[in-house]
Amino acid sequence: MISIHSVGFFIFTLLLAPILPGIINKVKAFFGGKMGPPVMQLYYDVAKLMRKSATYSQTSTLVTRLAPVVIFFSTLGAALLIPSFFREACCRFAGDVILMAYLFGIGRFFMVIAAMDRGSAFEGMGASREVLYSALAEPAFFCGLLVLINETGDMSLSGIFSGLSVELWRQNPAIMLLIAVSWMIVLLTENARIPVDDPNTHLELTMIHEVMILDYSSKDLGMIEYASALKLWLFSSLLVGLTITAGAVPSYLHIPVFLFGMFMVAVIIGCVESTIARLRLIHIPKFIVGSGALAIIALILKIAGN
Amino acid sequence: MQQFLTAILVITCGGLLAWLTGRLKTLSAAIGTGSCIGGGLLALIPAAEILMSGGQTPDIVLNLPLGAATLRLDAVSAFFSLPVIFLGALSAIYAAATCHHDKHECGGYWFFYCLLMASMLFLTASANAVLFLMAWEIMSVAAFFLIIHRDEIASARNAAWSFLVASHVGTAGLFIMFAVLSTNCGSFEFASFIRTSVSAETASMVFFLALFGFGVKVGLLPLHVWMPDSYAFADAHVSAVLSGAMSKMGFYGLVRVLMFLPVHSASWGWALAFGGLLTGVFALITALAQHDLKKVIAYSSMENAGIIMMGLGCAVLAGVWKVPSLAFAALAGSLLHVLNHAACKGLLFLGSGAVYFGTGTRKLEAMGGLAKTMPYTALFFGIGAAAISGLPPFNSFISEFMIFLAGLQAARLGTSPALLLAGVLLAGLGLIGGLAMATFSRTFGLVFLGASRSDKKVEPRESGWVARLPMAILVLAIFLLSLLSPFILIPVTRVASMIASASGTAFTDESALLNIQPVTITAAVTFFLSLFVMLFWQIRSRFFSNGDVDSRCTWDCGFAAPDSRIQYTSSSFSQPVSEVFSSIVRPYRHGEKVAGFFPEHASFRTDAPDSLLRYLYMPLFGLIDRAMVPLRALQHGRLHLYICYLAVVLLILLIWKVVAA
């Protein structure tokens, strides 16, 4: 149900979310031997975008104008459901994880139809890839989730993540590791990171996420950029909750340990992005299906272990 | 019950009158529509009463030559008559609004339309195998005549024939099934089927025969091949009824048969769950490669049948495992999905009809940008597309949520088979949901958004308000079904507990509450989020739009003269998906290669006929055809020899009889 004292953490999440891309970029700059943009860059970008006025394509319809709002609020809605700082989420109930996945789904639906709204050559490309990759990532996420539900015996995200402990990792190291790796791949896929998508590529032909928002400007772009950062934060917090586990941390250390975990996720993403190149487009589905296969192996291990 | 029968009579007589007045198109349409709406309202009252109170009407016993036959309306039949009543009446309004475009004679068309609706209502009310099969047969034949309406088109004729063959093959299975049941208990009455116990082997045989027979109607994986073509070549309102109501009769039959058999076997549940999963995934990856608007929607019917089947399978397994709360979530979810799918699919098919009237084509490659010329249709179709992809805050999300919830509960159970079931439900529904989103964002985007791909100079026109009215009502139904879902679940619970109690699973209040509470919270959360979206959007576009410019051309890497030809087409959008699933879809590729430094001509087109049709049925029927060639010698057209055949057969029968005696 609704937990009021988590609202503070929710607001904290909303405030901190744009910092993750900053950390990733710093790590990448370090690998490249550069200074890189400041960690707070996304805050400045969003603040600047909010002051600008928008330009729309003459081909576009209301869909283009409505989509950023839907994307923004659906991500915000998902943030209400996802536990962070090893505490309960603002809203918990049996099956909230389904609502979370489908809130991301409606955001993606609008992103895709908005991309097709402008009738551009490139945005359709991004849309067509996005829908396929996200559909393939879905089974991996759910397979991992159902093993966790089985382990913890709870059907809400908050319940699952508060039920995780070091003991669980010690008993089934293989299963937990497989889920963590498969969720890491899901995170990279859903948030358009290397090796699935390169946020910094300079060629529209090869983009996925960035190409779909080519035509957005000003407040709309600001909302989308912010929502993407928040989505990255949310997926990372799932990963942190899975790997560090709430049971392992004494409650007075919740906030620093969680923030350290998030920092580490950003560093890992930055290292991945600095050390490996983007996959060729025809190999990406294999990579994502591979994450599903890992999750299914975890499920099979669990079934066999019973 | 009398009232329900009166409704059926009103619809049938209205159909007959419409046929007789076929010359006067307006009058005939008025009579046809009037009787469908009037009959629908008449039938709705007893159905709603039963759903609200949970009782059943007193039986009416007909004295047929074959013996007494009972007509009865209970909660299950009342529930399954709802899509028939609503879609029948709404599609009739649509048909009336569009029939003046039709060059054909409309009288017979109206007659078969009314007959289809009446036979489906009669089907739900018959509690006797003979009546059931009669209604089933009338339904199939009426549907055949509706599909073959445009019989000057060869493809429409082929589609109708394949429908007729497929549905009769299915009916043959049903004949055997009912014969087995009735020899077992010596009566054709449903009530006696329930009373008599059957051995486990017979029960399994009955179930799999039913799965085959009803599977043809719902579009279970290898039996679906008639579906895409028939839905594509029938008129929009007919496809809406066929997909939203007629295919649901298959589920009605399946549920009835499950109620006849008190002891279920786990193998049935697995067959339903895996069958549903394969059906759903196959349907969507084929749908993504289609270029005919109505075929895409037809394949999506198959996908939703798969989802409902997965829910039913889970309910059967939960019944076997004796876990009432799991059975409740799965059964209530799939029943709710029957209603939700009927509303969405009706809306999408009527929308596709409006698009066809506006543009004169069903080809996705020739559409685009219709949102500007057909704003209402675009809005309705967009809502339908988001709803059928199972996205919140729309109705299909609620029912899929319940089936997901069943998967989560199965995961919590912890036994190995339960984990496997959870894997099928969660990962399967996740993949299906993602692919459905891909299918319908593609369809909506290609048809309504971007720039027009058509080379015709004619401006597409919006359909009139009468044709838009049923679509608007269906949109309203979609919102009500999602917003009021906790209340709609009360009668659905009643139906579900009736189905489950037949096999000895009793729902407690606790098991219902465990599932209804999350649905309530979900409905509330999504409602408030969509309220926020609307509010914020209005604020953004009213108060924070100073200096916004909306007259620039689309950014295309500096190319300043983008036109419609640079857009992604339906082939290009589905190319990555077809590539990944190329072992299943196998599209044909047509077109000229790009050659030379300044190529003048280049084209590319894909075409993806149903793989099962191509690789299973075509070779199979070809083989049968060749094997039957020698038999043609017997069919030579000489009448006296035909009479000789008769005499020989009679003689053989006579000898057999004498010897046997």
C-alpha cells in the first residue's frame, strides 16, 4: 500500500537522477584522457532547455506534443513503485512490478509513435529497432523476477527487495549471479547504452534512442532527457537492490551504501562503454536474447534444485 | 428466458423482413439495424439480471423429434452473450451507415448478419448438444455467406471457402466429442453430461476433441489459417463481429466442456498454456510482417486468443493443484480479457473500415498522415491500438495484469511445475506484450502518422457521424472497462466461481480479495497518472508555449526537402523483426536492385504469407489432391451408373444386415 515516509526518498530520487549520466561521462572522459563535461551537466542542460521555445515539424500532429508528457509521467509513475535506498517504495502492492514494466511500455509506445509522427527517414529506423529490442528484453527481466519471487515469497517489488539477503547469495550464488548479469544487459538495452546503442554516436543511421528524439527541442526535449536519466536511475537501483541486498546493510548506512552502489553501477556502465565498441546491429538481438537465456538458465537451475 | 428467446426471434424476423425489403436499401438497413439493436436490448436485460444476481432462468424444454431439449440461460452463457449483444448492435449501426456505398444487393446481407447474431445468442442459451450443434452450424454458415458477400473478388471467394472447410473440419471434431459424451450418459442434455462421471481416458479424449473443434474457431496455432484471409476480405463490421463475438463462442464451448468434466488433468492445462503461448508469439511475428491493415488486426485476434488460452490453461492447472487464488486470477483474467478484446477488436476493425472507406485501400504501404484528414478515426484507432497492446490505463492491461498476477502467484508456490508455469506466463506474456506494442505502434504510425505515401490526388475523407458513433461508444466502453474494472470483476467473479465449482474448486472471499485489491490499486494509479498527463499537457500547451514554432520541415540530416518517400515503410519497419524470426516468417522479397552510380529505378517489397499455410497445408492438400485423382474415374456424369452405385450399396447393406442377423 502507500507508505508516506518513503515520499522523502522519492523526492531524493527525482533530484539525484540526472547525476548518473554525468558520472558515466566522467568515467568515459577519464578513459579518453579528457576532462569531460561537469558531473552536473544534465541539470544545466535541462534547465537551459526549459527556458527555450519549441520548434515542431509541419508533418507532426498532437502525438508529438503529447508524447513527452506521457513519457515523463509514466517514468514518474514507475519511480513511485520502485524501492530505492533499501527502503519501501511509495506505493506497494502485489503485482506492482507488472504495472512498472507496462508504465515503461506506454512511455515507449508514445516515443515510437511520436518518432513515426514526423515522417523522417531516420526516426522510423530508431522506432523499428527500439520496439524489437525492448520486446526481446522483456522475457529476461520477468524470468529473473520470478526466480526472486520464488526465493522471497513476496509479489511486490518492495517485498522482494527487502527479502533479499546475503544468505540468499550464499545459498544460490550461480542463480543470483545469472540474474544480476541478465538484468545488467536488460539495463543496457532499456537505457540505450553501449553495446546495444551508443548515446554519443554522430551518425543518425546507427542510433536507436537518440534518433527517435531528433526532432524534439526545448521543454519537450528537457522532459525526455530527464525521463531517460530517471529511467537509468530506476533500473540501476533495481540492480543495486539485487546485488548489495537490503539485508546486508544496517539501516543507518542505507543511504550512503545505496549511493555508493549507484555510483558503482555508473562506473561499471562507464567502463563498459569505454572498453567495448557498439555491436553491429544484426548481432544486437543475439546479445539481448542471450540475457534472456541467462535468466532462463537461472530458472532451470531453480526448478532443478527443487 | 422467454425474453431472451423473444430477442432471438426479433432479430431473426428482422433479418427476414430486411431480406424481403432488400430492394429498398434504406428501409432494409433500418429494419436490420432496428432489429439488431432492439433484440440486443431485449436480450441484454435477462443477461444482465442473471449476471447481477448469479441465478439462472427457469428452463424451457423444447420437444424436438429427437427428444426433449433444454434452453437455459445461466451466468456463463449470459456472460458470453455480452460481446454478441454489444458488438452485434454496434456493428449493425456501422453497417447501416456505410451500406449505401455498397453496390451489392443488401437484403440477403442483412438477413445473414441478423441470423449470425441470433444463432450466437441461441448458442449461448442452448443446454442440449443437438441444439448447440444446430446453432453452431447456422452460425458458421451465416458467417460464410457474410464473408463471401463480395464474391466477384477471387480472394474473397477463396477466403470464404477456406473458412467453410476449416469450420466444418472443426465441427466434425465437435460431433465426435458430443457423440462420445452422449453415449456415455445416454442423453444429449448438458445437465446429464455434468451428472455422469467419465473415465480419465474418455475425459481426455473429449477435452482434446473440444480443443480441436473449438480451437478452429478461436484460431489455435495450426488451425488458424482461415482466419487472416476471412477477416481481411469480410466487411469491417462483419470482421468486428466475427473476431469480437464469433471467435469467443469457441471459448464459450471450451469452458462448457471443461464444466462437463469434473476431474481435470494437468496435461490439458499444459496443452492450453503452451498452445496459447505459441499461438500468441507466432501470431504477432506474422502480424508484424503483414502489409494489409486488416490482416494485421486479424492476426492480433489470434494473439489475444492465445492470451486467453494461457489464462485458461493456468486455471485448469491451478484447479488440479488445488490452489483457488491462482485459479481465480487466471480464470477471472481470461474471462475479463474476452470482454476487453471484444471491445478493442470491434473498435479496431470498425476503424479499419473507416480507413478503407476514406482511402480505398487496405495496403499499409499506401497510407500515412491520415490523422490530419481523419482526426476522429485516428483518435479512436489510436486508443484501440494502445488498448489492445495491453498498455495502461486501457482495459486490456487490467485483464493481462490479472493473468500476470496468476504467474506471480505460481512463482510463489514454489513447486517445479508451478515455476515452469510461471515462466510460461510471465516471460511469454512479456514477449507477447512487447511484440503487440511493436505491432500496433507500427500499424498506427504507418496509417495515421507521418506524410501520406499514397500517389492518389484524392483527399481521404472522414466517415460520417453515424459511422463514428459505434466507434465512440466502443472507446467509452474501453474506458469504462478499465476504470470500473473492480466493479466489473464482481459479476466476472460469479461466472468464474461457477466454472471453477464444476470441477470442485471453490473460491473463498480471501482468494478473490487477494486478486481484486491489486486490480483496484492499479486502476486507481493509472487513472490518476492519466489525469496528470492530461492536466499537465493542457498547462504546457496553454501557458508554456510562448514562441513555439510549428512550421519547420522535419530534420533529416540537413536534407531540406524531405518528402513522403523517405519515410520508413511497413516492410522496412518490420525488417529487423523478420530478420530475427526469419526461420518462422520467411518473407518473399521482390524488387529491383540498386545498380549504377545514378540509379533511376529501385524498389523493394516483401510479402509474408502464413508459414503454416505455405509449408504445411498447401503441401498436405496438394498430396491429398493427387492421391484422390484415381477416384475421379468414378465420377463420370453417367446417371444410370450412379443409380447402379446406389443399388450396389443397398444390396451390400442388405446382405450385411441378413448375415448379421
